[in-house]
Amino acid sequence: MAFSSLFLILTICLNFSLNAQKLNQIEGSNASAPNLIIITTDGLRWQEVFNGMDFALANSKKFNHGDSAYLYNKYGSISVKERQAKLLPFITQTMGKNGLLFGNRFIENKVDVANPHWFSYPGYNEIFTGYPDSAINSNNYPPNPHENVLAFLQKQKVYQNKVIAFGAWDAYNRILNEAASGFPVINGFESLSSILPDPQTKILADMLKDSYKPFKEAECLDVFTHQQAKYYLETKRPKVMYISYGETDEWAHEGNYSAYLDAAHQVDTWVANLWNWIQSTPGYKDNTYLLITTDHGRGFGEGWTDHGADVKGASSIWFGLMGPDKNSNLTKIAAAQKTTMGEQSNNQQLYQKQLAATMAKLLGLQFTAQHPIGEAIY
Ligand SMILES: [Zn+2]
């Protein structure tokens, strides 16, 4: 073979291999794919989201535990807008202006769970699988047989090994079927140090182990779930992260209205801090969607402490979305609804089962699985 021919072949081969490498880098590159953060706070009522502190509950000796002055000072106002701003400033003011906030039943903007049970495992299953399977009828249900949208994302090249879930309640290993899903689920009293061993996670693990356990071994205080999730976000930079807070539901069951409102207010503060970090960090800034919602509603009046199929109103929920500032899919949602950004006021009915497909669609993907999936909201 003539030297010039060999040179030509070598050049072609080299070009081919360089092109293949480039293609691999593009396919393997996940920097530009949008990120998704999902937050849930268990059983936080739409009533508090859209009306702030409930005066009847704050006045009730049964529920204020002698804290009515504290409640009035911290969360009271004759103005609905001010009550919302005092209790949930990020969700109702920032998201309620620059994002999308659904579920204000005072103006017929309705969101409900589609499952018939109105408690936690069925609700979280519905959020993440898009399938309100009525057979999932217990919080002790075994590992979820249905694939969730986080597992679907974990299978996509750009999100592979960039997905993680944190939950205060120890049921998430089953709800998200950690064994089958292929992404880590850190729940209950599990420590982040199991997958990220360093001095910081060791301190968090020690504090978690020695902490006050008002919910016994089933659920840790939200602060530990939050600190572990925040540390993982800052150091490992996941592209898809779920954080589940549980105290709102626990204090409500105990009939402790000030602890319930304080837990909700704390979650709002944490989410505001996360959003500030997102919008000031390269790779996340203007490239991240945030969904916040709840697994079920609760009753009215004296029935506010409880939920379940026998509690009137407990199927009613709410959700909110934040997104990149410009060209965000959220503007498409508002356009599809013929509304503007902010708190939604259309007379409409949405369902929890629509959230899984919506999450994937925000990232430019169509969620598919072996089970029926609720349609995206746009
Ligand atoms: Zn509950």
C-alpha cells in the first residue's frame, strides 16, 4: 500500500474516532439537560396554602395548646394575602407570582387525588407512578410493583446515576421500590454516610441517631432529612432529587396547630433557600424545575387532624411549580390554560395522577411504563 493511501486511511479512521468521541460526549453530557427537584410535605392542607392560619383552629383550646397569642403574632392578619405571606411566603408569594400554583378551591381551581384511599402510600404511589392503583391500600404495602417516574429518569442516559430520593418517613424504600428502581433512597433513620462517607455526613449521622424521636423509629425529624439532602445536592450535584418532609402530617394528627403551622413554615423556608441556591449555582440556574405538592388532604373544622376515605374533603390537594426564568415550559402550561403565571384561577379539575407525566414532560420526556399513566397537565 502506498504511503499516501495509508495516511488517508489513518486520517479517515482518526476523524471517525474523533467524531464518535464527540458524539459520545454529547450523548453522555448531562450539563445542559434540565434538572428537577420534587418536594412533598405530608398532608399540608390546601386551606392553609390559600387562606393562611385558620382562626377557628387557632382559637380552639383543643388545638392551640395555650399558644393562641404565639399563633396570632406569627401567622395572624385580617388580610388573606398577609396570612399567606406570613405562613408560606415562598410558595404563595414567589411561586404564587413567578411560578404556577394550583388548588385554590375557594375559586374552583381544584386538584384531587384519584386514588380512593386518601392516605400516604397510595398518594405517593399516585404522584410518582401516575397510576392510582386502588390495590395499593395500606401504608404497610410491600415494595411497589409499579415503575415510578424517577426510575424511568434513572434509565435515561442524561439522568443515569444522577437521581436520588430523601424521605423522613421510612416507607420510601418500599414506595419507590429502591431495590428495583436503581437509584438511592435515603429514608427514616438511614444515614447519607452509607453512600457518601465523610466527616460532615458522620456528624449528621450521629445527630440523627441521638435525636429526639417523637415519631418513634418510623420517621425522623424533617431537619435531618433536609440537611442530608441539601449536603448531597451541594456536593454531588444530582440532576433529579426528591425530598419528602413528614412533620406537617404528624403534628396535625396530634392536633397541635402551632407545631403544624411551624412545620409548614419551616418547609417553605427550606424550599426558598434551595431555590436561591439553585438560581445562583451554574448548571442549576435557569435550568431547574421545582415541583411542590402533598400526598393527601385533611378534613375541615374539627376534622382537620385526620384524613382517609371516611374524612370529607381529604382527597383535595394542591401543587406548585417553579421553572427557569425564560422560555420555561411553565409559560407553555399557562398558555395552554389560557392563564398567566402565578396562582391559577381557572374553574378546573386536575388530579395527582397527572404529576408523574408532567414531571417527565417538563424535562422534554414522555413517561412510559407497564401501567396506565395520567396525562400531563399540558
Ligand atoms: Zn397521616
